[in-house]
Amino acid sequence: MCALAYPQTGDQAYAHLGQLLLPEMPLDRDYILVGESFGGPLAIWLALHAPRKPLKLILGATFAASPYGRLGQIVSPLIPLGRFLPLWTWQIRLMLFNGGHAETAQMIHDTVSPIDRRTLLARVQSVLTCDMRSQLAALQMPILSLNAGKDRLIPPVLPRHFGKNIRQIRLGLPHMIFQCDPAGICENHILPFLRQA
């Protein structure tokens, strides 16, 4: 298993990040690509542009186009103004874990805190303006979307723009689904999906 790391400075647009990460995609073996949250649209982009396509694509608590639609596009230019706002552990617990998982929330806070706030806000802008629907429609491999039914960051009432040809499962979990129930998700959803021809 290999996790791809995003650059902590510079352009955070999905296509730019994808170009930077393409050289890290496997060329000599089969693989499954997983994209979670912010990484979902990036995984879609990589699945389409990778020289060796993934066998399957798994998306977790994410979207193909901004769930916030036109409102997100209107708000996006204002996002850099928030660079002086504090980022507290309780905010992470509240939005990503619905108040639970204190230790994991603290780990996320400690990981994110050193990153320049402008970089984080640039990622928010990428979310608010992204649209990978045409790239998603062009993919040929099987795709599984695991959606967080108790998501506070991206409420379930908002559209994910996945289309009809993607297997979608709604889980009774907060946004960080893989951190909240890794064993259950793997056993009940990911392994059965991988075993399918």
C-alpha cells in the first residue's frame, strides 16, 4: 500500500496536483486507487490520466463536482480572507467526527497545523470550484463510492454528482469514514467489491 502526499505549498488545483503525482503512479503492477474527501476528485483525475489504469476505483466521503454548486463558486474568491482564523482541535472533532474520536482528531490537527494556512484555503477553493464529471464518465473500471450518511462537512443532502453507473453505499458514519470504522468498511464493503469480477 502506498499513500500519495500532496505538496504543502504552491498551486492546489486538482489538475496541477494530478500532474505532480502522475510520476508516482504504479507502472509495473496492478493496483486499486482510493480517494477520500479532498482526494476524491484527484483520484478521478489520476484514474483517467495514469499511464497504467487502476483495476478499480474506491471513493470515500467525497464528490465528483463541488457539492456547493454556484454558491461555492460565489464564495470561493472570499476564502483567502480566512487565513487568519484559528484552527482548533474541537473544530476538527465537530466537523469530521461529529464530536467523537478525540485522539484521531488531535493527530489530524497536529498534522495540519504546520501547513501554511494559504495552502489549506487554496484546497478549499479547489473543492468549491472543481468539476470532474466528464473525467468520471470517461472511466472504464468499476467504481465504488462509500458515502458518509452523518457527514457534517459535506451534508448528505448535497449532491455528489456521481451519475448512475457508480455503485454507491451510504454508511451511518461521520465524514472520516475510514478512520471511524476501518475494519467494518473493509470487511463489509471493500473486500466484496474487490472480489467481484
